Amino acid sequence: MDVVAGIDAARARWNVLEHPFYTRWEQGDLTREELARYAGEYRHAVVALARAAHTARLHADEEAQHIALWDDFASALGTEPADPLPQTRCCATAWAAADDELGAAAILYAIEAGQPAISETTTPASATGSGSTRGATSASAAATVVPAPRSHHTSTEGPAPEIVAP
């Protein structure tokens, strides 16, 4: 099996589109509090992705700009900057771990190859006044909303990581 096929196989095993948190998000069933918590935690992953892009020398400026967009999204939800939970720290550390261009490019591929499928099912969303994400529009029109990273989890079944627990 070549490297790309191996990465694709891993992505298929931990398909974020099948995770219960993502399914609830897609259905508009997240509360504002859940989305705000997610926004604060995922910000750390966005920073790590920008670091990987910088190391890979691939669209680093674009990824760095996503940090401000994500901060705007989190701020609109009332999220205060905070240290990441251990699971988030694990994910962010893994995403930023490569110290060479090829390794960082492989990390970027593993993360970004799923974006087209995610984009087909996700619209930018924030919580509405009713406390639900159903039918909501983006708190920051420019923010791209994506589902939670799977990091070290090995199954799409069972409870979501703490970063998405109520």
C-alpha cells in the first residue's frame, strides 16, 4: 500500500461525517453552548494546521488567515480563549508535529482531503436565539465551519471526545 492509500484508508476508518457530534451538527441539533465549546477547542487545531502548512511551504498564508476567521467565529459565540483540553492538545500536537516539508504535506493531505465531502454537507452555522443550530447562519460570514478533528480516537461509534461533550 502506498502512503496516500494508507492515509485514505485511515481517513475512511475515522470518517468525521459519521461521528455522532457531526451528525447532530449537520442536523442542526447542537446547542449554542456545544458549538461555542467546540469553536474554542478547534481553534487550537486551526493554529496547528497553519503551522503544518508553514512547514510544508503550502498555502501557509491562507491557513494563517483561517486563525483570525476562527477567532471571529468563536468570539461571536461568546467563547473565551482558553488552554486546550488534553485531547485537543494531542490532536494539535500531532497536526503540527512534522519538522520537514514532506511530513507536513502528508499531514495537510490527511486533514484537507476530506474537506470537499464536508463542504457538501456543512453550511456555516452558529447557534440561533432558540439555542439550536437548526437553520442558523454563520456568526462570521467568512468563517468556514468544519467538524471536530478525530485525533487519537479509533472509532466513529461511542461518545464524542470531551471537546464536544455538553
